Amino acid sequence: MNTTDTSPAPRIIVAAFDAGQRMPSREDLVTLDEQLRDELARLAGLARGAALTVPARSRAWYALTAAIDAAEDADRLVMGNGPLTAALHVAELARRALGLRDALEVTQQ
């Protein structure tokens, strides 16, 4: 992604991956969940648009559609009630956000 990216996404993603060790409060995990879902929706929209601009069945098209599908699957999941399951959940959402970012980078090469 753009190195001048000023969105809060990198901070949110780091916080999500760190949640398994820090074990933040339930409220913080809910906030992370909401922020990551917003970021997934934003990135999935960009990826859908990018998929329309690349040749169908190309490497970039497959990368984009696979990342979109994986993000949509993760977005359907409900955050668990326990602290560890909630931390793992936000980490999975963050992983899918990174997958979308990586797929978008493929189209810029």
C-alpha cells in the first residue's frame, strides 16, 4: 500500500495482533472489532473496484477475489465472549485486512 498512508489502519492492525498478549478489555476489543470491520469494508470496496480493472482470471484478479472472499468470510464471524477468543477474532480480522492490502499492491505492480 502507499507509504504515505495516513489512515489509522496500521495502528489498528498492530493493536489487533498485540491483543493476544496484552489482553485488552472487552470494550477495547469491541472497538477494535468495529474499526477492523470498517477497514475490511473499505478495502474490500477498493479491491472490488480494482478487480474490475484487471484482466479476468489474471494473477491480480485471483489475488483480489481470493482476498475479498476471505475478508467476507471473516466478517461473518461473531467475536467470542472470552478474552482469548475475542483477541484471536480481532487478529483474524487484521490478518484479512492485510490480505486485502497485499492483493491491492499486486495490482499496482
